[in-house]
Amino acid sequence: GRSYEAVIRVNSQSGKGGVAYIMKNEHGMDLPRRLQIEFSRCIKVITEDSGTEISAEEMWDAFAAEYLPAVTGTRLAGYVTSATADGVVLSADLAVGGATLSVSGRGNGPISALVHALRQDLGIDVEVLDYAEHALGAGEEATAVAYVEVRSSGEVRWGVGMDPNITTASMKAVLSALERLGLALVPSSELAAAPSRAE
């Protein structure tokens, strides 16, 4: 009958278990195992710097700052999907700075279609390694949470997306991962116009 505060405390010596417990029980976020490991490293840095334990509220603030920042370099401005005999066709608008990039692609689902569009139209080569989703809350007001692990040029990062629509949350998670990888979205026309390193 005791509260988690009496049992679970997270400091610089804590592993992923305590972080995962608080994120799930206090914030409803059921983090995939490899994301638990990645995020627990962030918490370890914070607690080592402060030399103290971290509260549930501070842990959420750290998670939001890392995976759900209010201001991002790229934002999903809108999209349309249509089902075909062999999968999904996607057309999406991405707000990058003051510009809007329109991309299109196809795949066996919305995420693979977005990845194809990024590769085809923006020259960004990413591979989705893992994906998980769940509802946050219950009923019609529930929010969907999507977690996507991606790899590009040997670097691996997780992205997180939240939205009432699970497809939108999934695509936001892909863009979150790209942001955390430091990949800038540039139109392919600009890529073609840019001078090569040989020049």
C-alpha cells in the first residue's frame, strides 16, 4: 500500500528499471527496452551532475526536452495516405524553418512510405529498426504514443511521437528520431544544386 516514492528512488547509481517504472506508473509511458536504456543514460548524466535523486516530474521534463521538444527544426504539416493493392501511398508536407517540403513515397505501411519519401525526395537514408505504440489514457480522448528506433550512417536513435491519431504519432516519431540524429531536411533540388566536395 505504499506509494512508489517510498520504494523507487532514481539516482546516478540507478539502472533502467527504476526509470522505466516511474515513466510507466507515473506518466503512462511504456518505453521499449532499448529506449529505456537510451533514456536512462540521459537520467544518469542529470543525476551525476546534480548529485541528487531525480523526481518523477523532473524525469518527465527531461524526457519531454529530449524526445518531445516544443520547438523542432521539422514539423509534420499535413499528409494524405491512400491504400493500394500492395501497401500505402503517402503524400506529406513537412514544415522546415519557413519553408514547406512536399514529399511522397510508398511502402507496406505509413512509416515505410515516409521513410521511402525521405530517401527518394530528400536524400535521407534511414532504416527503421524497431517500432512500438500504445494508448495514453482511455476512451475517445486517448492519445496515441509511438516509439520508433532508426539508424542512419551507423548512428541509432529513438524518436517519440504523440497524437490522437496513431498514424500521425508514428510519423512524428520518425521525424523526432531524425531530429535527434541531427539530420537536416533539404529539398533534393537544393542537394543537386549544391557544389560537390570535389569542386
